[in-house]
Amino acid sequence: MSAAPSNWQKATASGGGGENCIELQAGTEEGTIRVRESLLPDAEIITTKANLAAFIEGVKKGEFDHFVK
């Protein structure tokens, strides 16, 4: 079940009305993060802070650039 949109955080770079972005929210269990795509708000994944941090580090290093080129 999705939380109210005001509880989700998205990047300012998502542009426009924010309809095309990845959104994050603190999970209900300690140390978890909920992730969803704004176009499919009912489809969420739950991950750990450590896993999200590792993913963000990979993004910063350019490891996923080939997906957006």
C-alpha cells in the first residue's frame, strides 16, 4: 500500500510536475528505504540504507550510465 505523496521525496532534477521520477521514503522498519517510480506509485521495493548507499555510489561512479545513453 502506498503512502501519501507528501511523504515521498524526489530529486529536484525530476523536472516538470515531478511525474517522471524515482521517489524515496523511509521504511516502516528500522534501516529500510522504500523506492517507487512516480508513474507506477503502487509498485514499490523495500531495500536497506546500505544497499541504497551502494547503488548511489555506483551511480556517482558512472557504473549505470550505459542505461541512459
